[in-house]
Amino acid sequence: MDRPNETKANEFAAMRLCVRLPAVVENYRTAKRMAGPAAVAGVVKADAYGLGMRPVARALASAGCDSFFVARLEEGIALRLVSPEARIFVLDGAPAETVPALIANQLTPVLNSLPEIAGWSAAARTMRTELDAAVHIDTGMNRLGLPSGELALLSAEHKHRLAGVRVVLWMSHLACSDDPASKMNRRQLDRFRTALAMLPPAPAALSASGGLMLGKDYHFDLVRPGIALYGGHPLNVGPNPFKTAVVCTARIMQTRTIAAGETVGYGATFTAGRTTKIATAGLGYADGLFRSVSNAGCGAVGGTRIPVAGRVSMDLASFDVTDLTPPPATGMEIELFGDTIALEEIAKAAGTIGYEILTSLSRRAKRTYEENP
């Protein structure tokens, strides 16, 4: 909770991030309809992609979401305080130094290697109990997870190696699920099926947001949407079935009219070709607006797009508002992404992806939460 002086300061925040919790819930329900009969877990790592893990997790839990994925141990500990009964998976696994905290907070590690499995098994046998775990099988990402050699050993010696370990999920992760035409998707699906046939029966999960949209073959028992919950488009083609859940705006701090031939911003990279009205808003790369949208991206006022004029600086960005009628005034807000500018549009202008846009947003942006539709 904000301290009183912080709350007062936030009233004058130059940049605002409105998170529509009802839209997050509706996106979760859309994912459930698409995934059925598979279950749907909420991915709330990285502070729910920068939107605020606590309010997002509470909203999802109110809609029936009882399983969550985080990346870091500290995220799991924080989420446990919010969701005492939820099943919380920690993707980072179970390095030896984290085992006591994982157990104390009833967190389920996603074990990524045979040494991690051995450590978790040893902890279970020491406690003379069984400990839940997910096991990550690498099917082609070549990051975390059991490679083929370790998978073969686990398959051959699973009774010994999994002693004390209750596998509640076999999982893997798709590398190219944003591209439905990629042959990698089918290759990983086939490898995952082969792996499952080698292992003791347990629920399985292969897909995040992109895999959710690849069809039933990819759903197995559980899907793990992240960006889809927050309104991002999981694929690089077709319409987005998920509702806008985040609107980012910035307050206009000053407007001015410049003559043809005048320039705007560092490096004088924008030159007015006519008498031009410029609006400068209070956000920049320190707030998460990438410098790469300089002279490339757009904002919007009242549903009308306005181009970025000049370079984005640390705290400020300028826009060409010449064609707006009536012209915007100081104190009005410019949308950076939301209802008019899709998250994927600003990401494309920045040369990145929506995930990075959301997770790069600074804490200087005042986050507000819509509770009702």
C-alpha cells in the first residue's frame, strides 16, 4: 500500500497504467473455453508482466483460477501471501539453497535437471514424506529442462530417482508457438509425446499462450497462458481473441506551434515540413517507452493516431498533433497503447515484442485498477 505522501504524489503522475481486471478475468475465461477440458493456470511472473501480481492474482482467483506459475522463489513467497490455497509452480526449479523456503511456503518447483530431482528427492526422504514437483522436459528450446540423455536415465531409473517425489506435472515449452506455420511446433509436440510414453503417468502441460491457440493436440491436461491474460496477441497472424486489459497514457505537459524548418528533440531528427503543433508528454525511456520508437511510433488522442515527433528522451516524448481538431491542451492524456494503439503495434514500432513492452514499464507509471466492467 502506498504511504500517504506517495499517494499524493501519484495523483500528479505524468504517466498512468490502467489495468482492467474484469478484462483479465474475461481473458482467463476465454482461455478456459479454448482449452477445455484442459485446466488453465495463470502465469503471473515478473509482477504479472509488470501489471501487479497481487491484484491480478486476486482477480484470477476470484474467477476460479487455482494454479499459478512464477519464475523466482521470491515471487512464489509473495504470491503465497495472496493466495494461501493456490498451487504455485516455481519455474526456476529447486537449487539446493532454495529447498527449505520452497517447502516452508508449500511451493511446487519445476525441476529442470537430474541433480535438482536428486536434491528434491533427498529432502523428501529426509522428511519421510512425499513432495510435489513438476518436471521440465526439454523438447527443443535448449534452455532449462531435462535433455534427452537425462530423460533416458530418468525413464530407466524412475522408481529410484523419483523416490519421495510426487510428480504432479510433466511439462515442456514451445519455442515457436507464435508462428502456427512453424514446423518446430509439431516437432516438439512429437518429442513431448514420446517423452510422456517413457515416463510414469501424470498430468502434462506443453503450451503457454501461443500453444493455446494451436489446437487441442497441444493442450494436454493444463495450459499456462501469460500474455493472453493481459490482452496481448499470442500469434503473429489473425485477429486477437483477447480483450484489451491495459491502457497506458501520459499527460501532455506543454504544447507549442513551430514554423516549417524548425526541429524537435535531441539530434534534431524531426524537421517540420509545415507549421506544426507539437505536444510534449511526460514519459520517456526511463518510463519504459523505448527510444527506438523515435520518429516511428504513434500515440493517440480521442481515438486519433498522432506520430512521435523526434527522439524519445529520458523523461519526455513529443508528438505531432497538427491535424487534431480541436487541438489538445496541456493536461490532456495521450494513449501510448490500449484501445487505439494495440500492444503489438507499439512493440513493432520499437522493434520488440509486447512482453518486453509490458515488463519494461517503470514504477513511475501510476498503476490503477478497474474492478468493474
